[in-house]
Amino acid sequence: MSEAIPFDEADMAARPARGDLTQGPVARTLLLFTLPTLGGNVLQSLNGSISAIYVGKFLGEEAFAAAGIATFVMFAIFSSVFGLSMASTILIGQAKGRGDLSEVRHTIGATTGAFMIIGLVIALFGGSLAPPILRAMATPPAAMHFAASFLHVVFIGVPLVFMTVLLQSALRGIGDAATPFWTTVLNLVFSVLLNPIFILGLGPIPKLGLPGAAWAGVVTNLICLVFILWRIYALDLPIRLRGKEWALLIPDWAHLKPVLVIGVPMGLSMVVMSLSGVVMMGLINREGVDTAAAYNAVNQMYGYIQMPAFAVGSAVSAMAAQNIGAGRWDRIGMIARTGVITNVVMTGVLVLVVLLADHLLLGLFLPLGSMAIPIGEHINLLIGWTFVPMGISMVITSIVRANGAVVAPFLIMVFSIILVRMSVGFGLYPHYGSDAIWWSFMASGSTSALMGIAYYLHGSWRKGQSMSAAPAFAE
């Protein structure tokens, strides 16, 4: 292990216990930590929806379908580091629970350096890979040019997005949900302001069309990253680096290894999910532009339905990590139960609202009288409810991963997504057409939830130890 950079013990002793998730009533602590994250997710989804409305209303169905197709590619790219950012939440959370400020800064330093390198590589070479990826997805010819031009700009801004995602994850690990929330508020404000300027061409900015939406995102992400860094240093948060600590940005294998050991399987889970989405999108694209546009519109609504699961899962992950680090196993069961109940109630309400108002909601994204609207209503009726079991799976998985148990959740993901979803989707498609695609989502979501619950109740994930700079792989 590399030599630790010395820290002043008085600095840590004098520091107030910001973001301590190991004390107080579990339900209250979880709710207070969840609400800012949920609010941020609402604003983030609203941001995406507003951008989609701009594209759909101003540029037409071909551009709207292209933006939806490109979103799947973007998700696959971001999945490459999403697991690493989640791992940083866990490792930083455990170190925070132990009161180990040195480990917190070593982890954020090593992870930040790695993210910088990965982001720059993708920015340099991603644009040239966009056309073959889109062709492999059977992108309709009418949407190909739009999607390729959009992705070319998106890849340029990948390093900014990577750094923003990492720092938000690290902030949640130290118990700060406020900074990510205000970052999302800022993101929404500038996205709303800049999207029409870049898409339509206002003032000195030329009309850029769909790539303009991507450029608006790049500028907005830059502003948000600057804001996060300002908050970290203005509040003197534990993840800030100063003086000799800047050397921690050089990836240190002793501290990068645990991030990779935990993050790679988590990232692979996201990659499996995103690649499955890409493959299924290829199946959907065979049904034509109307079905692709309908699925894109439905996904806009599903972004909102999934918000409680992501918010509660994020809160549960940070809480469980800190409590495991502090040795407070007596609180883990209550965290899990409270998280599941909270998610079921929130997600269930949103599913009901969307089912009752889907025609109106679809009309926000699609032109009046579009043939895609009834297709979207049919999709929503079949698979909207599956987000309840999917949310349960996400919360349970967040608990077991907080103790380093990453292999079993990955295998569950592979089984439910690859075996179940692909078997149902491709196996039944020749006989039942597009309905087989929607049934496959139902089957995989239910399977994932049942297997996740079984592993939480009977698996060996509790046997893992609080992780330091060199954790063992948890089964």
C-alpha cells in the first residue's frame, strides 16, 4: 500500500459530524436523505423531458426517435463508469462511518484520476464509433443522420458528465444529498434556457438542430461541474484535496483496486442492462419509426416512475455503507425494510398516475394525432406495473452491495436480463410481434426481484468485512 499522506488529527476532531447516517431513527434519517435525492431525480427527469419536448415539437418524429435511440448508446457509455461511481459511494461511505478521513480522500483521488483518463479516451474516439453502433442497432434510415450528429457532440462532453457523476456519488457517500440536489436544479435551469437557443439559433448562436440539444448539455454540464467544485471547497467537505493531497489524483493501485473490485461487477450489471436495451431497441426498431417514437415517449414517463427506486436505492446504499463501516449491523435490517416499503408506496402511486393519464402525457412528447400515441398506451398498459418489483430489486441489491457483495447481484442481473428477457423477447417475437418485447420486460423484472429477495434472506452477503484499501471479493 502506498504511504498515506498525513492528516492533522485536530482537523478531524474539530470537524462537525456532517452527513452522519449512523445515528437517529432509521425511517426519519432515510426519508430526509431520500427526499433531496428524489427531488434531484425529479428535476433530472424533468430536464430530460423538456429537452425531449423541444426536440419532438421543433424537429419532428424522426429527430425525436433518433434522440431516443442515441439515449440508449449514451446509457451504455455512462454504464462503463457508473459502477465505479457507485463503488466510490460505498467505499467512501464505509470510510466515513469509520471516521477515516485519510481513506475518504485517497479513494476520491484515485477514482477521480481514473475517471479523467477514461473520459478523455471516450471523448477522443467515441465519435468515430457512433455510426457502426447505430447501424448495429438497426436504426431507421430516417433517424440515422440525426442520431449520429447528436452522439458526436455528446461524446465531446463525456469527461464533464463522468466527473459530475463521480463527485455526486462521493458526496452522497459522505452523507451530503443537498449539493447533488442543487446541482440538478442548476442543470435544469440552464438546460431550459440553453436548449431553445442552441436548437433554434437565437442571438449569436446559429441554428444547430438536434446537435444543438447536445451542445446545450455540454455547456450545462460544465457549469454544474464548476458549481460542485465550488461547493466542495466552500464548505470544506471531506472529499476536497489540497496541497500534497493533489498527488492522490495519480491513480494509486492500492486504493483504485477496491473501487474496481466492487465497481466492475456493478458496472458490468449496468452494461448488461444497457446492452440489453440496445439489443431490444434493435428489435423495436424493426417495428418502424412509430413504435420507436412511442417507446421513446413511454421511456420519458418511465424515467419518472423509476425515480423513487433510484433515490431510495442511493440513500439505502449510503446509509448501509456508513452503518457497516461503523459496525452498526443492528440498523441494517430496518434500513432494508424501510427502503422497500418507501419504494413500493412511491412507485405504486406513480404507476397509477401514469396509467390513468398516459394519453395526456404521451401527447406532451408526440404530435397531435400521431400514430405513436396508441402504441405508447398499449406499451404502458403491459409493462408499467413491472417497475414496482424492479424497484424492490434495486433497493435490496443496494443493501447487499454496501457490504461488497457484488458477484451474486451481477449473476442475478445476467440471468434475468440475458436469459429471461432475451428468451422471451426473441423466442416469442416471430409469433406475437411487438407484444413479445413488452412481455420480456415483465418477465425479467419479476425474476430479478424474486431472486434478489431470496439472496438477501438466505445469501452469504453478511459475512463480508468492512472494506479498506484491499477488500476481498464478496460472493
